[in-house]
Amino acid sequence: MLNHIKNELNKRNIELVSCLRLDECNIKRKYLLERHGIASGSVIIFAVPYFSEKSLENRNISAYAVSRDYHLYFSMLFEEIITDLRSKYPENRFAGFTDHSPIDEIDAAARAGLGVVGKNHLLITEKYSSFVFLGEIITDAELPSSVVEIQNCINCGKCISACPVGTNVENCLSALTQKKGELTPDEQQIIKNSGVAWGCDICQSICPYTKIAIQNKTIFTNIDFFKNNLTPNLTCELVDSMTDEEFSKRAYSWRGKNVILRNLKTLEGKEK
């Protein structure tokens, strides 16, 4: 079963795949497992690269938001693979997750040997640096574990030094661009100084692992979903011209148009 899952992911250009027992993970949302009738078993965790060559160009949004919303990708991926698994292994249960997961994904990925944990609390892989989405297929089947000791990054501190708002994750620039309502003058100035209308990649971009991955040209994704329908540089006119359906397929859509438009107007000097 494990080899079959790895092969299916590899065929879709997902190469960083590993497995560990469910009891080797830090369970954060047990109710999600209970919802799928899984009490024990295995976690096949994998890293999906999303950095496109267009992300190297001038952009005013985070690299993860340049393509369509990655949740759409994972929905299609799990629909294909889990449907296949349920057909091949009807005696077992399967569930797919990303972001809203039963487990601590960063911790599990590091334990599974997919990468190291950075000072910015992101998983950093050798090939793609931290420009990856984490996903997992959880099953009640008992599969071979590949757990290792968690490794941390080289601790150069560049990500912390470069952060425009300090080290508090809850108050990071990315969180500020997602804040509803009016921004204070200080908050507006932070966005203006950053030149970013959504998200923040500063700690990722300054990272030595990223610079090496770009130099070696390994950082770029080979997954078509993250290479097509790209919008690296937003304007008010572009966002306004999007239909509701088009806008709903973007990573920033969950906050509604008003928030992203407010940020863009701030960048363009049109916000009060």
C-alpha cells in the first residue's frame, strides 16, 4: 500500500513522501480522526512544491497566492488518490488533509525526515526550501514508519532579523494583510514599506536554503496547477474585473474583495 501511494504521488511530481505511525504524531484535532473512524494507523505525509518561475518576477503578493488556491489542488488530488485507495483496499479507511489537519504537520514532516524546522516555524526542505505545502493521507492501516529525530535549521537568524514586524507569529505582516476593517496609520505604513498586498515571504526569501535552491534551480515546481493561471502582481483594476467565480479560486478570496482592495489602495496611495 505504501509503495502504491508513493508511486501515485510521484506520478504527480510529488517526490518528498514519507510515512510514520499515527501515534508518533502530535495530535491536535482528534475529532477529525474520529469523524473518519480512524483511531490508530499511519500517516503518509508529503510536501508539494509551489514556487513558479514567475514568482521570481516583480510581485506584490506571497508566492503561495500567485496560483489558484492550493486547497482546490488538494481537493482534486485527494479525490483521485483516495477514491483509488478505497477501491483497492476496501477493508481500510482513508482521509486526506492539508492545513486543517488532525496532526501538527510541521512536526510530523520533520519527524518523517522531509526537512528541518526553521526559526520561522516553517518546514525547510533541501530541494524546495520552505516553498512547499504539506499534505497527508491518514489510514487505519499499519505501514512501515520512517521516523527520525527532528532537526533544526542552521540557526543563522536572518529570518528573524529581516522580519518587518518582529518575531510574533500572530502579529506578522501576513496576518496584518489579512486583518479585517480599517488599518491604523502605522499598519498602513508597514504595508507600504513592504510593497505587499497579501501575505509575506520575507523570512523565506532571505533564508540561505532558499538562495541555494534558487541557485541550483531545484526550487521550481513541476506541477501544472502551480504553473498556470498565475497572477503575481495585483492591481485594484484586476481584482475588480474578476468575476465572483474567478475571485473565489484565489487564496485571498476567503477574506473577501474588500480586504485585498484595501491593501492595494494602501500600496497605491489611494487609502485614507
